[in-house]
Amino acid sequence: MSETQTSSDSVNPSAGIAKGKVLVTGGSGHLGANIVHALLDDGQEVRVLVQSRANNRALEGLDVERVEGDLCDPASLKRAMQGVARVFHIAAKISTANATPQEQRSLYAINVLGTRDLLRAAMDAGVGRVVLTGSFSSTGFDLDDPSRASDETIPFYPFGYAMPYSHTKALAEHEVLKAAAEGLDAVIATSCGCIGAWDYLPSRMGGTICDYIEGRLKVYVDGGFTWIRGRDIARGHLLAMEHGRKGQKYLFATGFLSIGELFATVGEVAGVDHRLIELPLDLVGKIAAVYSGTLARFFPTASQRLTPGSVAVLKMRRHVDISKAQRELGYQPTNMREAVIDAVEFFAREGMISRRPVVTGADFADAPAQ
């Protein structure tokens, strides 16, 4: 049994779910690509919902069926569900910015209404089970001590610097619970910040890791967050599909790292030691509060690495209680050093960084570039 494989002694609540073709939405993204690879490694037949205009490089060379569709097109979702036994709904619009009204409507349309329509299509098609990818940002926290580990029982706190994205993911979870009450077998698998392989776009953190290795990053803010290895969150989703209880939410994580600790680990793996200037979180938060809204208004497509919401999250240094997933699903995380090795090896193999890592694993060292 490999390091990311686990077993569960619990009774399998999904034993009655028909095996067969699996539909994955968001399979071209970082988290989704990890799940697609895990499904293929498990010998499963995979169909991926894709947008023709999207970057689908993560699917190149993979033995998957592609069907075109869009979360904002209910008819395409109904077509995608035909002949499907199970669904992983990963696709979402992600943003840490203080969204403009137009962006808020887009987030709502994709993350909330799109999820609702997908669940309806799944019910109409008689799908056996749907697993929704949740966001840890839509899980609540101890208001007196935000760093205290959160579990599945803490409701989302919608005030303060709660990001519009987080609001929509909380509402998406509500849609899952509504569908479960109507009879759909649905489960929520919640992810933290993902680090690992198959990060083609790359993700915001993946791009930051590349910038650090290449010496383009000059400053940083400390604080911290709970992260998850791509392989761990993929394994968590498969466990939720196989062993999760209907209508339940499960939190998955690998480990907590401060931003400074993360860069130190990246430096060790990549063989670099770039000195960065640490900026005070409070100062950066005040600056972000001024420029983030202006950027969103006048340059809505501009990438924002630091926003009031993301700075607030780093300042809270949030931790995750994964005991429910361990107890009910048999989930066992690996470690963040392996997550960083996965990421750096992948970026090197794909030519996204100019140097090979000095600390390697066996996962991608000998694999040809796609």
C-alpha cells in the first residue's frame, strides 16, 4: 500500500452506489487534475466536463472522455450526466478579491446557481452520488481564537473580511444539503490551499512558488494557513465518495505552515535561498484595503496576490480538525514537505522553473514532459 493509500474499517455507506462512469467538473484545474489522475490510477472510467475556451492542458494525453459544457448552461449539464454513475463537482470560480457587483453576480451564478443546476441534473439522471468540493474559507472559526482548529460543526461567519467567494461556497454547501434532503446522495469534501503536482495554470500559490524559486519575489507577508497536498485531497475525495455518509461534510488537510516556513521548505527542495523582506501584516492589510477595490473596479481581470480577505485569512493562522475524516473515512495525510517536492518537481519537469530540485521524490523524476 502506497503512502497516500489508506484503508477504512468502517462500514461502507455507499455500498449501494452503482459503479460506472465518473463525471468530473473542473478537471482541468489544479485540484481537479489531481482527482482525475487518482481516478485513472484506480482504473475508473472518467468523463470530464470542459469549456472549449478554457486551458485544458491538464487533460492532454489522458484517457478521459471530454464533453463540452458550462455550469451556467443547464442543458449542457443534463447532457453531461447521461450514463454517469457518480459525480465529482470541483469546478468553481475562485476569487479572493473584494468583488465588483458584476463579479459578485458571476461568482453567484457559477458557484451557487451552477451547483444547484448540476445537482438537479444529477437527480434527474439518477446519479448514485455527488461529491462537492468545499472550501475551508466557508467553514467557520472560533471568534475569540481564530487559530483554534475548526471542524465541520462550526457555521460560516459571514461578516468582517469574509470574501464574496467564501459566501458563494457556503451557499453551494447549502444547495448540497437541500438536494440531500430531497433524496440525492451527496457529500461535501472540503479542501484547504492545495500544493502539489498537475498545477499547469498555475494556481496563485503555485505561481508564487515559481516566482520565489526564480528570484522574482522580493517581499512577503508572514502569517500562516493550513495546506493540503494535491495527492491527499484527491485521496480524500475518493474516500468521501466511497465511505462518506449522505449529507455530511468532511474537512481534509495535510498540515499548517507559516508563509515563512513554506518558503523555507521550497528553498530547501529547490536549492535556493532568496532573502525576502517581510512586510507587517497589518500594514499590508491597510494597503490592500485601499488598492484592491480600485484594481477590481478599473482592472477586473488583474490578478491580485494580496487582498483584504487573503491578508485576514493569513493573519488568523487557521488550523483544521480532520478527526472526522480520519475516524469515518480512514483518511491519513502525508506531509507538506512531500507536497512541496511534488510541486517543485512538476514545475521543473514542465519548464515552469529553470532549475531542477535538489531534493526529489520518485513521483515525477523520470516522467517525460507532456
